[in-house]
Amino acid sequence: MVHSAYDSFELLNDCPTKIDAIESYGSKLLLGCSDGSIRIYGSDSPGADRSPPSDQHALRKESYALERTVAGFSKKALLSMEVLESRELLLSLSESIAFHRLPNLETIAVITKAKGANVYSWDDRRGFLCFARQKRVCIFRHDGGRGFVEVKDFGVADTVKSMSWCGENICLGIRKEYMILNATNGALSEVFSSGKIAPPLVVAFPSGELILGKENIGVFVDQNGKLLQADRICWSEAPTVVVIQMPYAIALFPRRVEIRSLRVPYPLIQTIVLHNARHLIKCNNAIVVALENSVYGLFPVPLGAQIVQLTASGNFEEALALCKLLPPEDASLRAAKEGSIHIRYAHYLFDNGCYEEAMEHFLASQVDITYVLYLYPSIVLPKTTAVPEPEKLMDLSLDASQLSRGSSGLSDDLETLLPQLSESDENAALEFKKMSHNTLMALIKFLQKKRYGIVEKAAAEGTEEVVLDAVGDNFTSTRFKKSNNKGRGNIPINSAAREMAAILDTALLQALLLTGQFSAALELLKGLNYCDVKICEEILQKGNHYAALLELYRSNSMHHEALKLLHQLVEESKSNQSQAELIQKFNPEAIIEYLKPLCGTDPMLVLEFSMLVLESCPTQTIELFLSGNIPADLVNSYLKQHAPNMQGRYLELMLAMNENGISGNLQNEMVQIYLSEVLEWYSELSAQQIWYEKAYSPTRKKLLSALESISGYNPEALLRHLPPDALFEERAILLGKMNQHELALSLYVHKLHVPELALAYCDRVYESVVHQPPVKSSGNIYLTLLQIYLNPGKTTKNFEKRITNLVLSPNTSIPKVGSAASIKAKGGRRKIASIEGAEDMRISPSNTDSGRSDGDAEESSEEGGSTIMLDQVLHLLSLRWDRINGAQALKLLPRETKLQVFVFYLQNLLPFLGPLLKKSSEAYRNFSVIKSLRQSENLQVKDELYNQRKAVMKISSDSMCSLCNKKIGTSVFAVYPNGKTLVHFVCFRDCKV
């Protein structure tokens, strides 16, 4: 016997005649005796009449005495009888089926067709009665009054031994098999064969399902005879009667009553020995067993007491199943019972090595995670107010009187829920067992299932704090904030949810590390977590779990500590080249990857630690600055102070990525860096007397490219730093940026002796202003170069002095670097000669008569004996004839030359004059055609105008005014411009008014 589900009590033992049938009605017992009489027994207790109304309809656990006898109730012995409580009727089966009114037993109806019936079944919901007589099955319906109406009559193959309604069908236990009879059309379907020895037995569940007996086995089927499950309920032998009283099935045997659970595997719960037991029925609150002359009542033990018994005996599954049957009004008691049983069961399973199952029951008990973690002494937990002392866990136990519900003398020993820790000699073995791999794996699963709810609640509290802080709640300022917590174990936390989350994540991390799940531990730290920094830091350092330690620092915003550790690991990996794995994990690129997300939040920290890897990974580090949108001025100033050798590299990449994104100050600084390096290189070569003007170092190439491509620097300031006798190409570019085109071209021609550079310079100036008005001015740059070729002596005169005056003059206005057209906008048509101090040069960048006049040419020819650079002049005219004003160019050419020289000029000017004249003639012809077309178009427009003015309007006697709808007649009229609308002039005038 597992536990006592029912208490057996003898209700009566003095029935003078043999009991053939028994039934209960309220608190009364109705005994059908062999002499055809019915004996009615009631409670012998003096206070029975004063009992509560609820107890008046239930059997009492008291001795019963005979109240009255109804003799001659039936002519023959009763086979069975049943009380129909909903209709206050007593159904009895004897020689036929009769119905009697309760409680007076007045006869209502007798179904004569049921004469000879041996078995019946009543459907109380619909009021249908079916019975079997010989090989016939009849169905009658109660009409609500005193009569019954026959509904159906079907034939079957053999005598029916047992039957029961199952929904709309009837299950028949015939001699050798079970059949399902369709009560509508009489169709029969075979279920399976019955036993060879025991008669068939059909037992109905309240839900409509059935148990069909086959020898000592009960098979579960649905209303259509389909098997419900593979499991079977096995009795010790074939029962004669089975009744269902949830959650048990009670079977009657000749010498005992067996009570089995209806939960798989249908274990035997209790056996009650009763010799010569003949009848078994179910009442409202008990099971009644009738012997030959006595009656016993089997009263259910209260569920609370049964639960206590089962828990005490270690049958936790049955105890939990019984908890489900507690009434809804006892929901709190039910939850308390289930929780305590789950805890006891979990400890039992844990002690027997079923760790995962134990954790499932801890989880179901809703016990605090700290309770479970106390089973793992080696797991270090944060010291917070959320961790209860071990003795406080005793509060989980329930009061014994609560568990027994006041109806059982059994005490509840659930008060001792905590396992008692062993003494020092056993403690080590116990701890080893509890820290084994299997126990830790079970703990991990338990914590992972609990984690979602706890972390979600903790995160919700954090969100609430942020909202409160946003609206100005001052009291939240002292509460825990994860974002700036750098030692959670030492800072008091006033949030219970986050305390619990810290305990859980700290324990989970330790369990993952102890079981070797390093990748899972790393993933835990990468996500939202509440791990205690102090405890986890110490554990990770001892285990050399550096990757996890970095994630711990990162998740707690301890970036300074993380970067220090990362730098330390990088240095160690450099010193120990054998640790290939360490090198692969922790290289300088790892620091850069760590810094990327911090660019927007802490740029100074990024700059501080980027200096550690700037030398080894310059490109990646500078790309970090650029991609992280760190202010360029901030980066530049930091590099200038801590890594000046990388400043130029940074500015180069910055300019390459976004020329407009770098300020003029940074552009100027980049050029200054290049210039300082070039000047240093020039000084070294000059000291060795090996300087060559056309020597180009990589830095000088960068300087020249920067001077030409960018425009944010100050050319005047840079010009002061150039040596007077070197770096003429740089000087020419700077003068060009200052719009001093004559000086720049003079440097290309007379100092560098590279006419190609002078021509390229002119092309750049021309193309830079070709789309800007006035377009004519762009050709004057070629005239300037032509003058330099034609007057070499004049342009070299006081060359250095003029540049020096230009740089040192305090009143010199340096226009913004740009095209020559900008001078006109600022100062009108001023001559460049006046800006440069050269009175004899009259070249204006904005008008066509800025070239030399004939007098100028004569004056030029009279000065100096310098040789005219005739080849360069002719080459320029032949290459750029389409960009040069031909008339001005011809004026600049010398006129007084010898005949042979003139012939030579003419021959060499053909490449210039030929295309020029051809172009001029083509332009003349084109303009003549355009003029003719314009005149023709003008004539066409005039003709159209004359045609429009010749409109004719015919007025007849039927012409109507469009405004007043009256005839025009001889009145003055007006016509609208469309030529069709005709109105009186008066109407037209009034309409305008």
C-alpha cells in the first residue's frame, strides 16, 4: 500500500436478509434484499437531523440503523437499482425495469418490454434508457412525466453481458467481444474480443471515454472504440465491478477492493480486504461496498492528508497529481503545496544523481535561485541583500495543519526542506559531488531558464530609472546604474531585480567556465549581463580567460581597464612569438577594433590608446580616426603633441578621403609639414654642395602636389620661408596662387628653363576661368607668356627684388587664390604691373586691349640687348592659336627686322596665321548666315502681324450680342480678340465697369 486513499468504515452489519442490490439516496442507504423488499437505513447519530444541508445529501461515517422496510417492492430478487437524482427517481431491474418516485417509492412506470432484461444503462443528460433482453437492445426515452417512449429496437449477435452509453453510441460487451452500436441506425462496429474466462466489463468515464475489461487488463478507448493510449491498467485478477472516482479506479474482487491511480502507469494505491464483497457503487462522497449482510463505506481521505502521506513516503509524482485536484478556492494552498513538494522532490532527485530532473522541479517550485545556489558551495556569489541566510530558507516550509487541512493526524515533515550540511569530514566529498560536471550542467540549464524573466525585469527597472532621471527625479541619482558601475560587488544596489540578476549571471558565468563552455561564457558577457565585476574579474584572471575578461570590462563600460589589458596582451604576444594562438587573438588590430565603437562617445580615450598602435598599424589607426568621425582638429593637435611624425600621414589620408572635409587650417598645416621636411632636405644637400633644382624627393613631390591641388593654405606666409636661390617651382606655384602670373611664368622660363611648365601653367589658368565671365580675359595669360618670351631682359630685371617687395610689403593685398577674373571684381581693370611695381608692363587680365601697343613694342626693342626667345614665341603661337587674340599677338611681334628675318618670321608664323585666318573667315561667313536668317525671320513675323490685322467681321440682321442676347442692329458694336465674340459696345463698356 502506497498510502491511504480511502478509510474503510462499517456502516451496518445486521441486515436480516441477503443483500442483492444497494444504492444510496442522499444520506440514506437503500438495500434490495433477496425477499423482494427494500430496506431503508439512515444515520444512527442523534445529531443527524441538525447537520448542515450540505451533509444531508452525503453518506456519513457513522453507524446506520433501519428506518423502514418496503415489503413486496418486487416479486423477484432485484438484480440492480440506480437512483436518478436529477429526476428524483429510483430505477430498479428485476423481472422488468420499473421506475419509482423518491422518497416515497411510488411506482411511476414499468417497462413491460424489459421483461427478462439482464443489463441496462441510463443516460441522465438526455433521459435515455437502453437495456438488453436476450439478443435485443432496446432504447427508451423518458418523456418528462410518468411515461417512457420507445425509440429504437436493434438485434445483436449474442447475449449482452455489459453495456454503457458512450456519447451518442452504446458500447456492448457481448459474450466474446466488444461492439459499438450506433444508436441512430443500429450499425455495429467491432472493437476487440473480450476475455475467454472473465465476462466482458464496460466502465464509463464521466467524459464519455471507456475502460473495457479483458481478463485482468483494462483497455482505454474513446466513444468510437478507438484505442486512446498504449498503456493498460492491470488488476491483480479480473474484477467484477469497477467504478471511477477521480483520480482513482476502484475495482471489486470477491475478497478485497483494489484502488489504483488513473495516472500512468496506474499503480496500486491501496487494498482494502473485505471477504464476500458482492456489490460496489459510487455515491456523492464515498464508495459503498455491500457484503451478504453488511455494508461498508469507503470514505476518501482528504486530499491534503493524502498529499502529506505521499510526500512523506517519497511518492512525489502522486502528490503533485493530487495537488491538481484541489478546489479552485484553495489556489494559494495548492500553490504552496506544489512548491513544497517540488522542492522535496528536487532534493530527493539531486541526492540520487538525477540533477536535470531535480532542477526542473526547483524551477517548477518558483524557489529563489539563491536557494538552489546554496547547493553549490564553490560558486561565489555577490554579497547583497538579496541573498538570504540559510536559516531564513526555512520559511519555505508550510504549516503541518495547513497541509493536512485539519483532517488528518499525519504530520507534515516538509518543514525541513534544506539539506543538512555534513560535518568537516564529509563536506569535501559532498562538495566534490555537487561540483561535478553533471551537476553543473543541470545548474546551467536551470539558470538559463530563469534568466530571461529576471534579466527582463532588471532591464525594465533600469529603463524606469532612465525615464525618472529624464523628468528630474532626484532620488534616483543614488540608485544603481549599470552604465557607470565599475565595481558592482562593492556598490550597494537598491534594486532587488538587479541584485538577483547579478547573482544569476555571476553564478552562470562560473558554471560555464567550470564546465569548459568558454564560448558560451563569452557570448554571455557580450550580451546584456549583470555579472559582478569584482568576483568575475578575479575568476577570469586566475583562469587566464582574457577574451572573456575583456568582454566583462566592455559590458561594464570599463574601457580604460580593458584597453590596458589588451595592450598588455599585445606586448606579451610580441615578446613570446611561440604563442601563436595568443598572437592571433591579441594583435594591434584588436585594439583598433575595440576602439571603433568608442569614437563617438569617448574620443580622448580613443586618441590616448591609439598612440600605442600608431607606429605598428598606421593606416588602420588613421582610418579609425577618419571612420570614427573624430574631429580632425582634435586628432591633428593630439598627433602634433604625441606623434608628430604621423601628423602628415593623417592629413594626407584625410585629404584623400574628403578634400572639402579638411579645414583651411589643417591644409595649411599639412603644407607646412611638407615644406619643413623639404627645407630640411634642401639644407642637407646644400651643406654637401650637391643641391640640384630639378631633384625631387618623395616629400617634395607631395609638397608640389599639395600646393597645386589644395587651396586652404596661406601662400604669402609660405613664400617667406622659401630660400631665395632655390625651390623655384614651389615659388612659382605660390606666386600663381597669389595671381602674380607674370612672376610665376618668369620663374618657369628664366629660372627653371622649362617652357613646358610655363605652358601648362597658362593652360591651368585658362581652363580655370574658361567657364567664368568674361571669357576673353583667359586668353591674356598667353599674351603675358608671349611678352616674357619677347622681352627676356626686362622680365629678369630686379626679379628677386620685386618678389621680396611683394612678400614684405605691408600694404600688399593678396587676393584669394583663384582666377585672374577675381581682380576685376575687386578693383576694376587695374594693371598687374601696378600691383607688381613694374610700370613698364601693361597686361590687364580683363580686356582685349591689355596687350602691348606698337609704341610698347618699339620701346621694348630699344631696351637691352637680350635675345628674343623667338622659337618659344612661334611654338606658343602654333600650339595655342585658338586661345590667343590674334590682333594683340601680332601687335606684340617686333616690326623692324631685316628682310630675311621677316621671311623667316613669316614662314614660321604660318602655323599660327593659317588657322587664325581660317577661323576668322569661317566666323565671318557664319555671322553673315546668321544675319540673313535673322532678317528672314523678322520679315516672317511682320507678315504674320499684317495678316492678323486684316480680320473681317460680318454683321447681319440676325447677329446677336453675346452679353445681352439682343440683336446688334445698327448699334455700335465691339469684337473680342478671338474674332468671333460680338457684343454691343455699351454692353462691353458696362461689363468692364
